[in-house]
Amino acid sequence: MANASGTPPWVWGLLVAAVFGVSSAGAIFQQVDSVPPLLRASWRLQLTSIILAPLAYYQWRQLGHEEKTHYLSFRAWALMLASGLALAAHFGAWVSSLDETTLTHSLLFVTAHPLVIVLGMLVLSSFVVDIRRPLRMEMVGALVCFIGAGLTLLDDGQQQGDQTVTFFGDALAFLGAVFVVGYIVVGRILRSWMPIFLYAFPVTLMGAFILLPFSFMWETEAANFGIFGWLEAEYFGWFLLLALLAGLLGHTGLNTCLRYISPLIVSTSVTLEPLIGSMIGWAFFDTGVPGPRTLLGGLILMGGLVLVVYTSEAASLDNTNNQEVNSDSSQLEATS
């Protein structure tokens, strides 16, 4: 990974485009709210997996025999299934929240997964040796997040465009943040050796088909739209936009940036999603302006998330650098 001073200029442009791509998803999803949310989430993942398929095939062709054997192992596919379940649950909860609360509230709470991680570390560090306790500034950031979230919830019942803030919708969005942590954790395990598209394609495809039976069981109108209803002209353009902007440009772009830019910069940039997503919704889709308590609480919540992410990534980078220094010292001692 290149340092910031040696980063090619195009990478910075890609980072900006990728953050805008990821941030556009919520507003676009709301333009097809006639489709039941779980089915809508499945359609998005279906089309994204189709776009990822040829890229995954190309990476498969580049693997050696030993790498292919590792990829086809039971452990790898068990982890990918777990990731697919978490991804399906994340999208199901989040897309459902877009129908139950405002765009800004949904984005604020679904991007709060760093807060979930800090709380998980606080609980699990006493029982699991490999999990560290949260650092002091991570705890401060989490406290700031709680204050900001509390302020935004005071806007319960506030109208924003055609939507109304509800505690239920905010809770669904936060549930989406909880589930995405599982996807992130498994992804970090597998992505340490697995190529990005060989990971993303099967996980996305599994997520798409996991959502389908729940949609047809719980959403009475799902049968009217069909499993592959996104192929209809009325919906195809919107879901292609989701797959290309939020999926390929957004998520794949961010993963590409990680090859050249510190994770600290990329992770901090992603915390801007609620702000950018709300601006996209207001500018292009007339989603309205958030209430004053949402504006204030949202900025405080985002500030807390930035503090958590910055502290966590900085600690991770310091740990990596210390390991590299220790490794270099050991090599020097071995050759002296």
C-alpha cells in the first residue's frame, strides 16, 4: 500500500466517486418503494452478483491449484455462507427502514456499525482473549454517538419530504448496522487471502437468494412482482443504477482505494455517507430537509463515529507498524 504522498491522483478521484456511489443507494432505493423491501433488497443483490460474476471468473482463472483447493474448502464456504446470511439480514433490515423512517435517519443509524463494534469489544473482551478492550477515545466516541443518536430521536414524528421519522424505522436501520458487523468480521478473515471478487460474488449471490423465501413468506405482494421482477423496464434502470453506482463503483471502488490509501482515510471518508446521501436525496429526489434536532444530533453522531473510526484505525496501523519493526529486528538478529 502506498503512503498518502505517493498515492496516484486518480485514486483520490476514485475515493470521492466511491463515497458518493455508496451514499446514493438509500435515495435510489426509495424511488422504487412500490416493491416490498425484502424483495427490493434481493433484486439489488441479484443484479450486483451478475455484474460481479465475470470479474470473479477472471480471478478464478488466475488462481493456482493450491489456492483453488483452499478456496473450495468447507471452512471457506461455511464462512462465506455466514457472510451471506449477515449481508442478507443487513440489507433486509436497512431497506425496510427506508420505508419506515426518513432517508437521513436511516443513513445515520445504519452507518453506526463502528459503535456496535465498540460495544461488542467492551462486552466480549472479558471473555475472549484475542479481543482487546476499547481504547479510551473509542469509548468517548461511543458516548458522543449516544448523545447524537438521542438528539435525533427527539425528532420522532418529524416530517421530511414525504416521510416521517419513526423510532421503529430507526431501530430497523440500527439493526442493519448490527448485522453488517458480521459481514465485516467474516470479510476481514477471508479477504486476508481471498481475491475480492471471488469473495464478493458468492456472498452477494447467497444474500440475494436467502432473502427470497422470507420475502414471499412475509410480503404478501411479493408474488405480484416475481423473483426476477427487476428485469421489467419500470425497475431495470433503477436497479442497474444501484448495482453500478452503489455496488461496483461504491464498494469495489473503496476496496481498490485500500490498495493505495490508508484504511484510516477510507474508513473516515465512509462516515460521511449520511451527510452525502441526504444531500443526494434532497438535490435529486426531493426528500426534504431534516428537522433541526436531526441536523444537530446527526452531526454529533457522525463526529462520534469519526472519533471511533479514527482511533480504531490509528491503533490498528500502529500495531501493524510495530509488528513490522519487530519482524525486521528479528531478521537482522538472525542474519548478524
